[in-house]
Amino acid sequence: MDDAEFNRLAAETLERVRTALEETGADVDVQEKGEGVLELEFADGSKMVVNRHGAAQELWVAARSGGFHFRWDGSKWRDSRSGAEFFAALSTLLSAQSGVPVQLK
């Protein structure tokens, strides 16, 4: 994948994260902290960061439970270690950190 395609896919995915969180009604404040970086702040003050990493062509998630890297497999972003799909994994991480069920679509 070339850089332009990666940047397009990453931007679309980050926007989808923002929109999906708004639709859930979860008590999460979403702020864009520069190009390709979303900072999610929870009611308890904890934070999660979702960002693109151009050099590795990955999406990265920094959560209370650890760091996660996702690579494009041609149709979906997948965790580089577990193979979990990005939105399913992010839903699990959000639910764990917020203490309430969050399901991103």
C-alpha cells in the first residue's frame, strides 16, 4: 500500500471512531490532537490515544491496558499480535476502560 492510500484509510477510520463514539452516547470526550491523533478522555479522567503511525503504516492504540498496533490486511485493520479486528478490539478496550459496555460499529 502506498502512503496516500494508508493516509486515506487511516483518516477514514479515525473519523469513523469519532462518529461511532458520538452515536453510542458513551461518556467519552473525543479531541483531535494534531493530524491523525485522537485523544479519548473518560469520566474518571483516564485517557486513551488512537493514532496513525505513517512509517509503520499502522494504527496504534494506547490504552490503560497496554499498547496495540493494527495493520491493514486488504479489507480490515487487524491487531498485529492477536489478529483481532480493529473496531471489535477497540470496543473491548473502551468498555474495559470506561466501565460500561461500548460497541462500535
